[in-house]
Amino acid sequence: MKITRIETIVINMPMLIEGPVVPKQGGRARTSMDTLLVRVETDEGVTGWGEGFGHRIFTATKAALDSFIGQMFVGKDPTTISALVDEAQRGLGGVGRNGPAMYALSAIDIALWDIAGKLAKLPLYRLLGGSSRQELPAYASLLRYGETAAVRRYVERALKRGYRHIKLHEIMESTIGAAREAAGPDIPLMVDCNCPWTVAEAIEMARRLKGFNLKWLEEPVWPPEDHAGLARVQAQGGIPTAAGENAMLPEFKGMLEAGALTYAQPSVTKVGGVTMMRKVMALADAHGVEVVPHSAYFGPGLLASIHCIAAMPGGGLVERYDADFAVNPLHDAILPTGNGCLKVPQGAGLGIDPDMSVVEKLRVR
């Protein structure tokens, strides 16, 4: 079997916004989601689907795939995943094993594992050694609203949808307090800050937030590579820390050795796909740190995350970014159930291929 073609497809999914407050990300209005799909075709008719991290930088990831990374795999045997990934990693040594180049490699790796599952006629989580699971608990990962009334509204909506874990992307004490008030004392509440503070500022903020009984404080420090600083925030701020969505395997090694994490958060569309995700999971397990992957996306990357979590001995939480769409190419496969869970796909490979009629409707590149 040989890889004959690697195609990149960008889709844009307009969000359904409730209420007068438009959510923000990176200081800009967030009204749609970009997804970079990658289709790997073979000479035996088996096709794999992957996803590279694309939010607003899909142009760079797509360019890396189209210009040189995809060509590394054409003509190769897709079943030799370990060898192919190692060869590609070495080929990226002079380019930089982070950023869009690794996001591109992540997409191809996910697609190769999709092919592997289809050839084995097994869902990916079973191929990875997981026990039989029909669903996994999810947490509602709310967008940033920056307004107490809006935060209350979306926390209450998440609870009505059956979620029993909620994550905020707020950075103000007032909005975080409003969320705790709306959620009540028993719902686990997490806060993702997106790296806004110095170490001293993060420690001070953690101490102010301690009364809200947060499950974790995520990425509180700028720059995220300051592992020693993150460890100080955890030790002196008094709230467990979570991080890793922007980290590669070597960065995880540094964070774990620094004692900076209670929760490790590799992102399958960034870290190098399923192959590198599994290595991060093993490394975290060796350090006694729980893995709760970052999965704020809506394509094959989310499916791959679900499979990787389902393959863990005890399963775990799935992040479900709290965005609604009129239509998406994976239909109900990425929609939460009424009890706040996500179904584990039971079909071969990732379990479901994108609906091409929807893909073409939403396609922008």
C-alpha cells in the first residue's frame, strides 16, 4: 500500500450566538471556527482523515503541508507509522519542531492512525488497547465573555445540557465569581487564562481566586515556556495548575521535571498527532500526573482526542468547546449527549468520515 495524495481542505463554520454578548478570543470577536482538514489517499482506496491546528493560523499550517511536509509522505507505506513519523521529525530538525510544521505533521499522523484502524477493522481506541466504552464525560469549555451576566447565562446553559464540569476562559475575579455563584459549590470549575500574567501577578491572582475552589488554573503565566515560574504559581498560589496545549514532548519533559503541573494538556492537533500524544501520556503517567487533553476543535482532531482518552486505563474528561453550529461535517459525532458526555465512535479508525456535502458547503480554501 502506498500514499498517493495528501489534500488540505479549510472549512469555516459560523457559530450560533445566543444573547447580545459576542465571545472573544485573543482580544478579537469569535463568531466562527476554522478547521483544517487533511485527507490522505492510498492506492488501495483506503482514505484517512486528519486535522492540523488551524484557528486563525490555518494559512501557515496549510502552506507547510502543501509545500513540503505532505510530500515527505507521498509514495510511502501508510502502515509504517512509527518509521514515517521518525523520518519526518528528523526532516523537520532544521525547520523547527514546533508551530505550523508540527501542526501539519499532527494532521498526517492522525490520518495515518485512521487508516490503521480501518485496515484492522477496529475503532482507534481499541487499536490503542482501550477497553470497551460507549461514552466519556465531557466538560463545557466556555468562550470568553468578559461580562458577569453573560458568564452566568452560559454556565446555566451548560448545566442544563448535562455538563457536570465547566471551564471558563475568564481572567477577572468578578466573572469567575459569577460563574461559581451560577454553578453552585459542587460543580468542578476550571479557569483557562491563556497566559496573561507575570509569575508574581499569577501568584497574586491565584490567591484571590482560591476561595472559588477551582479544580485547576490553566496557563496563567506568560511566557508559557517559563516552567519554573509555573511551578512557583502552583506552589505559592495554592491552586493546581494545568498546561500543555502549546507544548511539544520536550517541553512536557521540562514541565514535569519542574513539578509545574497537576494536569497535563497535550493537544493532538499540535503535539504531533496520536503518536506523540501517546508518548506524552506515558511520560505524564511516569510522573504521576493526570492527562486531560486540550481539544478545542471540531473535526478529526476531536475524534482522535476522544479515542486517545478512551484508550487510557481509567478514561478521562474530554474538552468540548462550547460553540454551536447550524451544521458541521461530523454531525452528531461531536455533539454532547443529554448527560454531558461525548460518544466514543465505534466505527473503524476514527469512526466517522466528514460529510463531503457539508465540507464543500463550508469550504473556503
